[in-house]
Amino acid sequence: MNAGSAPYPARRGLVLRHGISRTWLVVHVIGELDVSTAPGLRRHLGALVENGHNQLILDLSQMHFMDSSGLGNLVSALKRVRVGDGRLALVGLSPRTTTILRLTGLAPIFATYATVDQVADTSAETSSTA
């Protein structure tokens, strides 16, 4: 977490923290992403996109649980950033989250990376070769 970045308590069981990595806004999702916390994340990500943040990294490395509501949030966030010609990257996926994405057929639609730095590095390489 960068200095000055305050946690955003979406609801009990979920904390969101922000940071910046080059041109990306990083949202660290901490805790459980389920039916009770998903609406808070949806509203928060929607507000970020409405305020012009269309390059988002969701760092899920500290997310301990995700149900179908959480999965729906990821899909919704992806659709929102794409409308604004943006990009969404998921990082730090647990084996369980990776399996959920694969079993639901959603794995191919998400850009996934091991680390935040890997997203930034890949983006820099892409823009320098374009």
C-alpha cells in the first residue's frame, strides 16, 4: 500500500486499499468477497470508473473467499472498464480462485498476472512496441 492510501471498508469482512502502479490504479481486495460484501465492491469500482480510472488492477492475493456474487462483481467490473476503453487485470489469484474462473469458463476473458509489477511491466512493453 502506498503512503497516504487509506483503507476503504466496503462492509464487514472486506477491506479495499488503493495504490498506484505506473498508469494503473491498484485496488487491494482484502477479506471475503461474498453476497454481503459484493454490493460495496460493485459500488466502489463503479465510482472509480465513473471518475476516470479505467486501468484497474484488482489485487486478490489477500482475498480469502469468493462466492458467485463476487464472481459477478469481477465480470461487472470488466464490462465497466471496457466501455471506457480501459483494462482490468487480476493479480494474486489463489489456486481456488483460478479454478473457479476456469470451471465457469471465465478464465479466458480476464487478464491474470502473478504480481502488480508484472502488469505494469507488460503494459510498458506493449505500449513501447505499439
